[in-house]
Amino acid sequence: MLVLASQSPRRSEILRQAGIPFTVRVADVDESVLAGESPADYVRRLAAAKAFAIESADGETVLGADTTVVIDGEILGKPADAADARHMLARLSGRRHEVLTGICLRRGADATCDCVTTGVVFAALSDPEIDQYVASGEPMDKAGAYAIQGLASKFVERIEGDYFNVMGLPVALVYRRLQEAFQR
């Protein structure tokens, strides 16, 4: 049985849609960025921390995941407030950024961890568009202050890579790793 170490409704939705059976146990980890930590190391570290924070029984595989948005080398986490969300969206406006998701699959003491990067290009956004989107409330619990599968879908001109990674879980990679590492 797969145990998802996340309360993310998006990750649960992705696994359900892919037909991967799972249960949820929420991991509580400090998500602070360490000094000098690269975005890829950051999401891999948090994914592993979440995977190892959950108790598991024999035969259970724990999936930890963490997603962040990066622009100009800077990690954009979840906005602290509406003003922070506006600032993030203004930075993303008319530009390309990257979405990184770290995943870690753990069974007992054995683990396999990966990081997936997807490029996303936003259209230029007007201040009223940003204000209307922030007022919807959708950006407030999302890395980079947007949800590609939600109201912000109309801002995305193109993606370069895995759409589900931008939603929060590169499900094809998770499935492949489950098959390779734990289904022998």
C-alpha cells in the first residue's frame, strides 16, 4: 500500500485519477530553506523529510513530495499574504519560470528520491488581472501563488515538461519508480 505523506488535495487527486491506490498520513516538517541550498536540493530534502516523518508498516511505501516555483534563481514558496501573492504574480508576469517537485519513495530504511523540473511561461498580466486572481483566494496556499489547474490556467502560455509536476506530483515518475524499486 502507498502512503501519501501530504495533505495536498492536488496530490491526492492526481494519484486517484491515475488509479494508484493510497492512503494519507500527514507529515509535519519544517519547510525553511537552508542557507546556500539549491532549489533542487531543497525540494528533494523536504520530500525525503516528509517520507521519513511518517510511521509505516511492513509492506507500505511512503511517498513524500514537495513543490516550489523558481524565478531568477529564487525560490517562491506559498505567499504569506495577499500583497506577497501580488508581488509573486507580478514577477512571473510575461516570463518563464521553473516548477520543481522533489519526490521520495521510502520502504523501511530504503528510499529513492528524484527531482523533476518543468518550465512554465506566463502571459503578461495586468494589475487588475493580478488583483482579481488574488481576490479569488486561490493563490494563498500555492507555491508561486498560482494553480495551473485552476483560475490561473488562463495565464499559462505554455509549459515545457510535465503538467502534473506543475500541479504538484510528477505521477508518471512516481509510477515508474514504484514499479522499478518496490514491485520486484
